[in-house]
Amino acid sequence: MSAGEVAYDKSVSVGQATFDGGGSLVGTIDTNNGGVFSPNNNVVGVYTVDTNGMGRGVMNLLGGQQTMPFYIVSPGKAFIIDTSGTAEFGMFEPQTGGPFSNASISGSYVLGTSPLLMNWWFSPAAGVVTGNGNGGLNGVMDSKDGNASGLGSSFSATYSVGANGRADVAITPNAGPPANMVFYFISSTKAVGIRTDAGAANTGLSVIEE
């Protein structure tokens, strides 16, 4: 079972997939394509790994024409690209610590935003957040969205975590409009997420880590 992320220009995705060890995979993916959010989409596909031991493989998703080569870094962890012309790229890594629940977010974490590597007009943010293990978050962060900066802005949030590690998060800042995100747990101490609000483009990939 793996969780990971894929990015291209203004499009970014996070999701979770289960590889059966025999060439088939199933999973779920959420995508923000330039501010258009597509949630909780089912993924079905096939994959093969070259027999020469070099760690190269290819993946094809049902309904898609693209072949996506990947290179294994370690068991369950790989870099992946899309060769169909969209130049999507990303990585997946083993998901551990499940099944997950609201109690999976407990304690203090750091948070940050990774840029979309082919689009530097993203909205960066960094900060700290504390989860109470019961659906509540509080934190403070520094951010920049266009010409507007938020330095040391506090926020609260509510969250709901599914057993597969998918978490919906609703954020209420002390100033400015609310925001919504979806995260996928990679482990009990790390998750990756994206903005889900309509029109929220150039947001990059958000990471929280204990």
C-alpha cells in the first residue's frame, strides 16, 4: 500500500493505492487542476517491473492512454513520470501505521508547502500545528498569496480521517477567508495534502510532519 503525490504546472494530486504484488493496483486520488477540484476518484490499473533488477517499471491506469514509467528507490518507494505529453511527475512511498482515524493526528507537527516545480507562481506557507486527536487543530503559520502576506497568522481547523488515511480538513484563520484541504497519511507522522477550494490554483503540495 502506497501514498504519494503527482504534480504538473498548475495541477497537483494526492492519493493512495494498493499494489497486489502481481501486477494490479487499486486506489483513490484527489486532484486540483488549476483550481478545479476533482475528489475521491477511484483508480484501477496494471503495472510491471523489469526483470533485470534495475528497479524500472511501468504503470497504466484503466481509462487512460498514458504509460507511466517509475524507478524504485527502495521497497514501495519510487519516482514516477507521465510520458503522454503532460509531463506529470511525482513519487509514491510505503504507507504505514494504518488503519487511520482522528486519533492519528495527535501532538505537534511542522507544516510547509512544496512548489510545483514547473510553476513558481505558487502560494508558499510554513508553520506549526497541534492536533488534539479528536478532530481539532490549532496552529500558526507564515504565508504569501500574490501580494498579500500573512505573518504569524493563527488558525483553527476541524478534520475527519478515514481508515485509508484520507483526511478532510476545514481551516478557519484568524483573518481572511476559510480554506479546505484533503490530506493522505504516508505514516502516522507524515501526510501530504492539497487545497480543495474552487479557484484555489497555484497552491503547491502541503506537507505536515511530526
